[in-house]
Amino acid sequence: MRITIAGTGYVGLTTAVLLAYIGHDVTGVDIDERKLELLNEGKSPIHEAGIEPLLISLGSRLHFTNDLRAAAREADIIMIAVGTPEKMNGEADTQYVEAAARTVAEGMVEGRAYTIVVKSTVPIGTNRRVAHVIQRTLDESGKAVRFAVASNPEFLREGLALYDSFYPDRIVIGAEDELAVDMLSRMYRPILEQTFDPPDVIPRREGYGLPPLITTDAISAEMIKYAANAYLALKISFMNEIAGLAEKVGADITEVARGIGLDTRIGPRYLAAGLGWGGSCFPKDTAALLAVGREYHYEMPIVEAARTVNVLNRTRILEKMQSLLKGVRGRTIAVLGLAFKPDTDDIRESPSIAIIKMLIERGAHVRVHDPLAMERAKDAFSASEQAEITFSSTPYEAAEGAEALLLATEWKMYKELDLDGLKKRMRIPVMIDGRNIYDPEKLRAMGWIYTGVGR
Ligand code: UDX
């Protein structure tokens, strides 16, 4: 099938690579010339495991252009995967989605049938709006074209986006029109039946079954996306709330997580207490869901609380540090990890960045390290903040002369550190393990003043 994808960000690019790999003829469209240049050289503008070898191996099955109108004309399926940035009131801004829909309609020619797929995370009702915009554009130019619109939300985790694309937990198609359901089921058939040869760089895990296909109406599909992210975010916030109580009563939250996670009704994942959630989805999507609620004068105190706890979490860490050091003003604090989670260079809404800003605000000097996100992180700080940050090339360098160390992102390399070597470099060996990756007993035995989250 011929597929055009508008937007080559995390979602668009990963989907383009997936669909080309399973045999479709894919065109990725972007307006960012720098991105296109990189992509045409087989280089990825995003950090994703396995993406570059795949980009190179796909050859002519995957190409890139800046001309959406022309790319849409020849396509059977057009996927819209452009950004939906957060507006001041928390709502997701659909102007780029609508602009893409208009351009796609301008490219359509009579005598062909098109399926337009909304992949971007959009406010409830946007699919209906996209259909309206396309119809209006066609009417304006007097064209009679058969088209159908479908919602097909993604559930990709950054850093594991290709893995989640090849081996999804489920595929959701929200459409009223049979044309769209039929086209998308055909497009995803190799994934639904797992008939492709797994790429060497993204192997299939043992025991992976076939992913169910959920076909539903567009409104429900749009809601599935928001509800899934809000639920995961509140699962984590719930554990962070329990973690605070665990500290008071002397329980260990990692044991509590193990104990409740084995209940199949709860499940073991997204129960890790720590600095809380960040990234491009949970913060934005929970805000957008609340904005939808407000539009209908409908209160959503649970989603609201998940967000409140997530912010509280950050100040709690700071207070912990204050009480251990008897104040942070004039102190040197090491922070390991800037990315919002490991295996990505993404620092959007990263708890680590927020905490560093608060530390500087309270008069501390901060020495930071991250294996991947250092360059990107620099832009997140103002000039005066940067003057209070030492960007270090190794975790050991970051620890030099520090009076406390905050482990903020659970990178694999931080789990394998020479903790004795690290400790020797510090002025005061205070370890605040913001992701509970170290063994408290072991660290205390080594002479660290250790504190985790909820243990
Ligand atoms: C998320 C969803 O998982 C994905 O389905 C959706 O499409 C986009 O949003 P992503 O933002 O890439 O993906 O990250 P994810 O791995 O889900 O982690 C989100 C945040 O939660 C991170 O900040 C992570 O550190 C935090 N987290 C995750 C916890 O604090 N505890 C956990 O147990 C799990």
C-alpha cells in the first residue's frame, strides 16, 4: 500500500519505519529541512534504539519530502502525526493537525479513495473536525472524492518506540466508515498476524502473542488514548503517595510494589515510586484531559490529584535534601541524570530539570551529568541558571566535591557505578536515590548516608 505520513517526530518517524519494514511504500513528510537532510542521509533526528540501521536498510521503500500535497495525492492512506502542543489553558492545540488535513485535501484527486488517519493525540471530537475540514476543502475546489477518516492512537514509549510498534499490546482503530477499517486492518495485517521477520535490532520477545485489534468509534478511540495515559500517570502518582506514607511508618515501597503487583488485577508495571513522571505525554495529556472535562463543566479530581502529587514529589525530594544537609544554600549538589527517563535524550518535563532549577533558586551550585541529554538540557536553563551548573563529562566528575548526590534518572550506567570511587570524590557522602536503584543496606555499609523514596 502507498502510505504518506505527515510529521516525522517520534510517532511519525517510528510509524514510517515500521510500515516500510513490513512492506509498504512510505513517504514521510516534514517541513523541517534539517530533519529531512538528516533522514535522507539515513540518520535519525531522534534517539531510538535500532532506528538508524533500519532507516538504512529500507532503501527506496521509505523516502522523505517536504511536499505534503503531492505526497498525499498518490497515497492510499495518509497518516497525520504532527505535533499538538499544549495551549496556555492545558488544551491540545490542533492547528497543525487541521492545516495538514487541509493540505491533504488539496492534494486529493477525483477517482481515487483515501483513508486519513489521525495518529496525533487530539482532543475528543477532532476526527469529526478533520473530516469536516477535508470535506470543506474539497467542496471549495469542487472536487468529489471518496474519503474516510480514522483515529489510530499510538501507545509508544520513547526509547522503546520501535519495539512497541512491532510488538504492540493492541491496535486501536476508531472509525465509522468500513473503508477506513478495511484499509487499516490490511495495512497492519503483518503486525496483527506477526508474519514479518523480526528485525535483528528489534527482536521479538519470547511468549509475545498476537496483538488484539480493537475497532470502535472515533470518539472512543480518542478517549482510549487519554484514558490510558492518565491511568498510567495516576498509577505512578498513587505509588508515590503511598511511598510518602511508607517513609513515615517504616515500610519499603519496593516491597509494597512487589506485593501488590503480583495481584493480576493490579499488575506489576508502572508501580515504581521515585521522582515521578515527565516526558512529552503524561504531563500534556493529563492537562488536556482536564481541559476536556472543563469544557463540559465536569470535574475530574482523580486526574487532578495525580498531577498534584507529581509536583509535590519534587518538592519533597528537595525538603529531604534540605533536612539532611541543614540547608542547601551555598552547597554543591551533584545530580546524575537529566533525561525524563533512561534511553532517551528527551528532557521535556523532566523532574530532574525542575529539581535543579529549584536547587539553584535556593542558592545551591549543581554539578550534573547525563550520558545522552546534556546538550539538549543546556537549552532548558537560562544564562543565570547555567552559571550555577557545572556540566560534567562523567558521573565521577559530577561527584567531585559534592555535598549530596541526587540520582534522578535510572540509566543503566548509573546502576553499574564504582560507588566507592564515587563516594571518595564527595565532600559529604549523602546519596538521594530518586529512583530506588541502589540497595540501601549495601550503601549504608559502604559509609553512604543513604535515602531513597519510600523506603
Ligand atoms: C508514555 C506512555 O507509556 C506511552 O504509551 C504513550 O504513548 C506516551 O507516554 P513515555 O512518555 O515515552 O510513554 O514514557 P514512559 O516509559 O511511559 O514513562 C513515563 C514517565 O513515568 C517517565 O518519567 C518515567 O520515569 C515515569 N515512571 C514510569 C515512573 O516514575 N514509574 C514507573 O513505574 C514507570
